[in-house]
Amino acid sequence: MTDSPARPAPLADPHLVYDPAPGDGPKDVVILGSTGSIGTQAIDLVLRNPDRFRVTALSANGGRVALLAEQAHRLRVRTVAVAREDVVPALREALAAEYGGREPLPEILAGPDAATQVAASPCHTVLNGITGSIGLAPTLAALEAGRTLALANKESLIVGGPLVTALAKPGQIIPVDSEHAALFQALAAGTRADVRKLVVTASGGPFRGRTKAELAHVTVADALAHPTWAMGPVITVNSATLVNKGLEVIEAHLLYDIPFDRIEVVVHPQSYVHSMVEFTDGSTIAQATPPDMRGPIAIGLGWPERVPDAAPAFDWSKASTWEFSPLDDEAFPSVNLARHVGRLAGTAPAVFNAANEECVAAFLGGALPFNGIMETVTRVVEEHGTPVTGTSLTVSDVLEAETWARARARELTATTATAEARA
């Protein structure tokens, strides 16, 4: 099995600066997923740097309308978008309370396409902090509209890789994920021809060091107890299974055009080194900071400039120990499975991602054991067969593959739950 053909240039290249709206003054920014973890930290960064950034629009699912209204008022945005149309009355009420009748309220967009609309609105940079494959349409809209895309939504690149690569111009995507922001910065130390391998670090999650047999009976509470990062439940479970690391391997291949056999995963429980690049002369460049997403967010919004004091730095006067160890592929088969679907390309990564999302939901709901997540995802990937690939791939193909994968994963999960109930 061979890697997919190389593209003329990598999607993310620190040596190339894509500037859709050069000029003085703050950059106009649109934040998608503003009430989530990435969005709230991005807003904190913006509020501390009003001379650098100005937010023009926000989007959110609609589950936290009071926070969304507060954000809109503090940032004085032009537009607020919510995916859930049923929360519009509550949002209007919350906005009215925040603005107090002294200022005009921002425009409200609502519905499943609302985030896509604001992603294409006039601005310099779109920060896509949406969780899940629903972030694909806004990603494509931002790229097509010519915006710089600060990409934290890894799923849109995973499920729509060929669609994204067809639209993105050199330097148009700046990765916000901590590992890919690290690779992005480390790659600035040499040319593309100098790169021998990418080394993606993994904390190992809450089950680092456990065997596959020892993982058979872990609970939801166990899986949600991440030792390093505070994240949402889906991302935290993905960290426990290391599916997140598998997705990052696919991302690294797509972003930097490095073959899968030159992308390595190592376990680093302290999460201080966020990833490394090994060059052909034997040098390895590592990007290291204390765990804090405001650093990667600042790279995404500010590059090629750095934002002073965006995140904490190390206190080098204090002793510390940093550990690195190989990944246990038997206990955590997700990374090798991700490499497999990444090589298949086309709709295969979408099937992998969609099946995983359904299985994680089943695990969180008590309908699937922890090891059952990857066992079920593997079976769905195998049953998918030959993916749709090449230039013929469309958004409809991706959505159809996702729909099938979700339905099949639910069927298999229900069968597992029934069998366990009878046991």
C-alpha cells in the first residue's frame, strides 16, 4: 500500500504568508464555535490585544445563549450566528439585556448554515473552533471566500481532505491544534527538502501504560479524567483511545505533505513538547510550552507575527523531567488504523471519523465498552470497502459515506449492547 500522490506544495507552510487584506490596524476576525473551549480562549486573547485583533462575527451552536450574548456585547460584533433556530428568541432577549437598549443589536443568523454564512463574511481571518465534521462546510466557505483559515476543527480536514486541498491556496491555512501549530513552527527552521520525519507527541491519555486487557473494564469517568488537558467529553475520550492522535497523523500528512511512513507518534506524558521535526542533518527541532491552547490560537490569528505574552512560558530556574516512550500499538490500535484510512484517502477518513463519533457517544451513554469503540470502528472501516477517491469526490460523497458509517456503527453498537445484556 502506498501513500497518495504528493501535491505541489503543503497546505500549511510557515515560509509562505497568505494575506487576504493587507493593511494597518487590527485584523478583522470571525470566530466559529465562540462558546466552546477554543472560542472562549480566543476571545480572551483578542480582548487582551485590541490593537491586533477585532472580532466582526461570532457563531455557536446555541446551547449557551447568555455567554454568546455577553461575548457579542464585549466584542461589539456585527453578526451573531446560531445553529439552533429554536434559541433565537432567548438570544434576542439575552442580547437586549446585555446592550440595555443603548445600542443597536447585532444581526442574528440562525440555522444549520449560519456558521457557513459568517465564515464567508468580510474579514481577514476565520478561526474555525467548531467541534465535529459539521465544521467542513464553514471551512470550505472560508477558503472559497479567500480568508485566512485558522483551523482548529480537525474533522473538517479529515473528512474533506481532497475538497480542502483543492480550494486552499499556499499559506492560507494556519493550524491551531497544539501539535500542528508546533510542527508549523518547527518547520520554519528548514526547507521542505530538509525534513526527514515529523514526530507527533501524545500525552498517552488517562490510560497510558495499560494493556488492552486492562482497558476492558474502564469506566466513562475513568476516560474523562485526562491528566493534562481540560477538554470536552468527545475530545477527551478521543484522547483516551488515542483516536485524536490518529486524526492528527492524517492531518499532518495533508497539511505538510509528508508520507505516512515518515510521521511518528511518541508518548510524552508531561505534554510540554507539543511536537518535533527531525531534519536530514540529524537535528530535531521541538516546540515546547506549558500546556495552554492560547499559544496555538495566537499563532493561528497572528502569524507571521507573534503575540507577546499569549501564553505562559517555562520557568527554567525550576528542575523538571521530560519523558518520551514509544506508543503501544496493541493497546491503542487507533493510530495504525488512522494511517490505513489515510492511505486509502477519499471517503475512508470520513467513515473512520463518523463511526468513531457514534461509538464515543455510545460509550458515553453506557451502551459500548471502552475497547468496543475501536473494535466497532475497525469493523465499519472494513465493511466500507473501496472509498470514493480522486477528483470525482464531492461533498455529497462525503456526507453519504458519513451517513452510512453512522448508521452501521449504531447497528453494531446495538448488537453489542444486546449481547452484553443477555450475558
